[in-house]
Amino acid sequence: MSLPTLRWSLLGAASLVSAAPALAQPAPLVVQPAPVVVQPAPVVVQPAPVVVQPAPEEIVIVGHYRVPDNVDSLSMTVGYGDLDLSYPGDRRILRQRIALTARFLCDKLGESDTGPGTCRDVATRDALRRVGTIEEHFAPRGTAWVRPAPWTPPYPVVWVQQYP
């Protein structure tokens, strides 16, 4: 082959190459990280056991008297948790406990008088007014109720027989 023929053949081949469609180049791959979805671990909450403390079943007796200069009142609680106030017998026991505790308090304060307006009378009437409200709203004890130990009085045990 002569030089011009070779030139034309090279040119023809070059034009064929340039006329040929360009091979598709793959687009550059951009790898995006997958979105991270953080789901919190399931929280399991165990409920704490509920412990219900029953309200103390007691009433406060307050004795007022002004004999000692530094003391003008004393108070004590009378428990009735061992009584079923739906029974008249247990109501009488509570009233006796209140009367004896009022007597004990007022004796400690130095009063020995009895009658209207005395320390013992005022303390007893005040407590019995509150007991009346308790008795009105008292629900009978259920069959599963277990009578607790009896209330321990602050006054001498002989007072129960001595002051009925």
C-alpha cells in the first residue's frame, strides 16, 4: 500500500471511530449511606407493688387546764382499730376509753373537778363529737378482718372497773 492509500485508510478508520457512538461511560457511583434509624429499645416498666397503709384508727383527746405555768394542754391518742364500731358494745368500749383517757389527762394537768366546763368535760365532749362523725361513716368490718391486739391504755388497768 502506498502512502496516500494508507493515509485514507487511517483517516477512514479514524472517521469510523469518531463516527461510532461513544461507548456509554457509567456515571460515577455516589454511595450514600443508608439512613440510620435508631429505635429505642422497648422499655419494660414493672409496676412497683402498691403497699397501702391503712389510716391509723385513733382519735386524739386533748385536755386543757392552766394549773402548771409552762403547760396548758396535753393530748393522747385513743385507738379503736381493734373495735368494730358497727356494734353497740364496741361503741360503748370506745366511749369508755375516751372518758378514761380524758380523766387521765386532766389528772396529769392537776384538775380533779368534774362537771360542766371542766377539763374532763370539755375533752370528752370534743372527742365524742368527732367519734359521732366516725361512727356515722364507719363501714362494718368484713369477714376477712382479723381483730388486732387490743389498745393499751395509758391509765391504770384498774380504772376500767373502778370508773365504769
